Amino acid sequence: MSKKRKSYSAAFKAKVALAAHRQDKTVSQLATQFKLHPVVISRWKAQLLDNAADIFQDGRVKKKSDDPTHDELYQKIGRLEVELDWLKKKSEQLD
């Protein structure tokens, strides 16, 4: 029967990757300490270094939201003005 893969939390991965980055101990020593394969530690360290810049990105810059753009809003205003003018003319004709 095959063995299930272990999954580790992000906090644990960060802890191991930071320990590897500090270089206080060798990767082999860390592998023994955390009971992991050295390749796993090296991958997590590489991921940490590759994605470290994302931590310091400006928090005000967000993904494009579902809010309508200025052009869409101006188009809607134009349609509403046309409808309002039409309704005004119709109400004048009924009087």
C-alpha cells in the first residue's frame, strides 16, 4: 500500500526556509533536525527567496475590482439622461 504524502503548514515551511537561509547549520543538519529531505529544504528556501519581494509590495495596490470603470459609468449616465429626456417629453405630451 502506498504511503500518503505529508503536508506542512506555511508557517513550518517558512521556519525551515529561514533556518536554511541563516546558514547556521548545514542543510543536512536541518534535514535531520526537522526530519525532512535536504532537497525539500532547498526548494522551500528557493521559494522563500523568489517570493520575498511580494511581502513588501504596496498594500494599496490591489487586483482590478468588479467596480465599473469611468467609461462604463459615463455611458450609463448618458443612457439615463436620454431616458429622462424621453420621459419628460412623454409627460409633456400627456398634459
